[in-house]
Amino acid sequence: MGYEQALIDLKNGEIDKIEINPQSFPAFQKAWSAFPYQNAVKGIAQRAGQVTYIRTK
């Protein structure tokens, strides 16, 4: 699954979260920049550069 589809699935409630590690962040950032519903998703920083994205309610 690509990051674009993962963001759409997260926004629509089809998945609960997306976990991004530092190595995959550059690829994710491209999809995030083009995602028109950024206010529907929130990133939570974790240790060691991990970021978990969840749907806002």
C-alpha cells in the first residue's frame, strides 16, 4: 500500500494508524505534502524518530 492510499484509508477510518520510521519519512513526506485533508490526521512523535499518524476526531 502506498502512503497516499494509507492516508486516505486513515482519514476514512479504514485503518487506525500509520507508523513512519526515519528511513521512510522522506517518501511519506511527499504524500503528506499533497494530501488535501491534513487537518483530519495528526502526527504524534515517538522515540528514535518514529512518528505515528492517527485520525483526528
